[in-house]
Amino acid sequence: EKLLRQSTETPIPLHIFTKDTFWDDEDDPSNIDVAATSSNISPTSPTGTIAGITGVEKPAQATHEETIHNAWKFYRNVNTLIFDSRVYDYEFQLLQEDPLYPYLNSLVGIADSGMDGYANEHKRISQKVKREYTDTSPHRICHILVREARRTLDGLKEVCAYIGDQLGMQTMAVGPIKKPSQALLKSERKYGGDPLLVTDYCRASLFVKDVASLLALIEIVLSKYANIVRRIKLSKLKCDHSALTGGYRDCKINLDINGHICELQIHLISMWLIKEGKGYTHYKDCCDHNVDVSSFDISKTLTGLDREVLSDLVTVGERLVTRTPIYQVQHYHENQIRDYFALANLYIHYGLPEKAEYILRRIVTLRSGYKDF
């Protein structure tokens, strides 16, 4: 019942930093369809319309087949979240084989609490406290800081241009400015409602190809901008620190430009390309479904389902893969591989380990035989 209920929940729209960059922190609540989600909807009338509203029909009851299909989509989606999280973990293992990684791992960040992404994070930097904020609401402070960020954006662009020129970077993304509603939501979620602790109103993303390039970038920042560096957050790239929810890892650098704290998000290209710019969507989905690969058990999504429902799920999964038998699947059939991966996990839970092993052996063969995976 839990699985089926979760599968039909209305998704909240996601708002990505830009289409080419990874990191934004929250959704814009102004875009949520309140009419579709409000709990204050009037009761339905006997005729099947919403009381007081004409022409609105009562939603039809989903059939058993539709419910099972929705349950399969949810289950398959959770499997995909685990799958991608494991790929991030694998990429991080490869990163640790870089000859320069031990040096990176030994570095101590600046004002790095090591708690990035957690609620009630103890943050050691903040926007400047001003007298005008004394009797000002948090929402109004967010608007003031957004205006500051707009004035600061050109200065951040100059910093990015200098770093890019020094390293010969071909790809970077500056902006857009965080919306006041996004900043307020983030401050409430992470910082007890204090908008001054939000330090990415004005932000940019830079992309480095390896550890050497990352170290060179940090060296450039410290030599050129030492007087305005407020934080260098390296903890997510340390082997003894956990990744962000969903497995992603990056470096963050905060600079004080004209009295406003800005953020540089430094992405390793190999890590970035795993989701091709959709890393925030992956992160948000993992948060929504409480998917933490260090402790998550896929079978818990199936807990409480009787054998008949599990059998129906197996049937739906098998129908979806019939067009491409497992022995015909190639390394570029990514969607089919994800379907088979979910089906294999379902076989294990249902008590069909031989079928699961047959699928997994084929997937292992495909992955190990493809040099670019």
C-alpha cells in the first residue's frame, strides 16, 4: 500500500540552476499548483463534482492494472536512483586512483564544516549583518540580498573569466541569481530561517577535468583572491566524508565580492557527465524517496505487498522487456538495462534467484566489456 501510495503522489516542479549546471538548492514554491495539492478542497457532491465548482468531475478510480503499472514505474525509478548513485560511487573510487588524490585528500579546507547538505548545518560564513535588517522580515531580507547579488554578478564574471583564462577552460556557467522564494525556502530548511546564511544568491559553475586541474584552480584562487576568500569546501571530495544524497561530490568556494558572498561550484567533468547536467534532479529524487545507498535496501519498497501484487509486478516488468531479450541487449541499450536491473531485484525479492542471476551475469558482461563505462 505504501508503494502504491507513493507512486501516485503529485511531483513538485524542479528548478535547475541552469540547464547546463548541477546545483540548485530548492524548488520555487510560487510555482507549485496549490489547487492540485491543497488539503482544503471542498468535499465532493453526490453528483461527482467538487462542491461549489461546476464542470469539475471527480477523478476516476484507477483500475488494478493502472495501479500496478504506476507501482512498477515507482519501483523502477527507485532502482534507477540506486543504480546512478552506485555509478557516482564507482567514479569516486576511480578518482581516488589519481596520483594526486592523496594530496587533495590531505588538504584542509577553509571554514569547512563538513556538513554540506544537512539540515541545521553549522555554517561558518554568512552574508554581512546590516543595521537595516533589524526590523526586517526574512522574506524582505531575501529580496534585498537578491538585489545585492545582481549588482555583484559582473564581479563574479570577472573572477570566472580570469580563472578560465589561466586554466584554458572551455566550459563555465554564471548565474542565474537565486530567487527570493528559493532563498527563503533554503534558509528555513537548513539554517533555522536565517537568510544571511544563504551564500549562493550569486553563483557560478566551473568544470575541471581532473584532480590536477582542481588543485591548480584552488592555487589560482588563493594566490589571486586570498583577501576575499571566505570558504573553500573540500570535505565532499574526502574519502572519509559521505557524498551528497545521491552520491554526487564537488568543491565549493565562497568569495566576498563587493561585500556580498558569492559561490563558485567546482565540478569534476567525469562526475558531472554521469547525469549530463541532471544531477540536481537525481539529488532531489533521492531526497524525496529517502534513498541513501550506504544504508538503503531496495526490498523495503516492496515490504507489505502480498504475493499476488508481487506477481503482478513481475508480470508487468517481464512484459516491458520482451521486445529486447536479455541476450540481445547491448551496452548502448541503457533504458533496457535499467528495466532488467529493476526486474532482477524484483526476482530476488520474489524468490526467483536463478532468473535474477541470469540477468545480472549478462549486465556484468556488458559493463565489463565496454571500455567507456
